[in-house]
Amino acid sequence: MIKKFKDKPPIGGHKDPAYSAMIASVDESVGRIVKTLDKLGLTDNTLVIFSSDNGGVGGYQRAGLSKEGITDNAAA
């Protein structure tokens, strides 16, 4: 999935194709869940809540990598 985003221009400061691929993967997964709810006739009585507390994709410098970005929330 990373290949899909590798040659795309940055948008709003986001320029990491791996991060874009992760977001797209989550979007596809949520879509599959909603589609299954539709097939089972449960959509009207189901509330889907998506929550994340993982923060940004930081920690590159700590791991010895030279990768910085707007989602990097690692200590400087």
C-alpha cells in the first residue's frame, strides 16, 4: 500500500507514504466493518466509535533514524 502513496505530493505538511498507507488501511478496515453491519441489518442500531491514543509516528531519532515530520511527538 505504501507504493500507492510514494509518488504523491505532500498535502498539508504530510509527506510520509508509510503514514498515508496506515491511514488508508484503517479507512478500508472501518469500511469493511460498516459493510458487514449493513449486510447483517445492524447499521441502524449500531454506533461505531473510532478512537486512538497512539499519538504520532514519532521516535525516529530515538531509534537512530533521521526521519522527522509533523506527526513526530517524540522528545527532542
